[in-house]
Amino acid sequence: MDGFCELVNDYRTFRLDRILTTNSASSPGRWLESNVAQPNVKLPFEIAILERERDVCERLNIDLETLKTSNVKAIAVFGFSEDWLIREILTLGGSCILTKPADIRHRVKMRAELALNGYRNLLLGA
């Protein structure tokens, strides 16, 4: 189930088998513009792989053999959701970087900073 998470101020995919509790909202929900592509329309992205090639290829559906035979630095990746790509880039922990598009690259940066600040606050007890 896809929905807007106000905690992170972004869209999230929620697995129904993992939802433990729900609360009724006092106000009706609001519709927000989705950044998910239409069915069968893939969004183009470009990444550069820095390390852990196999892991990056498996997560982003890149043919590892094709990657090994070509000496390109930038690799085209296609997906149906900007949010999915942002989560994957962050999950890969620096093994690859998003090079294009710039607006999604900025969102990756903002999400990483938000996570780092959250951990920093936990460690400092703020």
C-alpha cells in the first residue's frame, strides 16, 4: 500500500502484513501529487557505481555481465518510482551515486541529511 508518511514528509510503501496499529485521522486525508510513473512508463535515471558492483546490479536490475564488458562510468537505470530509487540509493550506502536527474539527486541528499541528523540527535540525547 502506498501512502504519504507525514513523519518523513514523503511517500512510503507500507506492507499490509507489517502494519501493527492504525489511528483514525481527525481530518479527512488529502490527495498529494504522486511521483510514481504511469503503468508501463519507466522513469530514466543515471548512476555511477563506485563499489560492490554485484549488489548494485542486483538491486537496480542492471545486467552485471554487460556492465563488466563495457567501460562506461554512467549507467542508465529505469524505474517506476522516484521514491523507490531514493530508498535504493540510500540503502546501497555509498556504493553508487545518482548522477541524473539533479532534482532527485537533491532529494537523495536531503533524505540522507535528515537521517544523519536523526542519528546525531539520538547519540547526543537531544
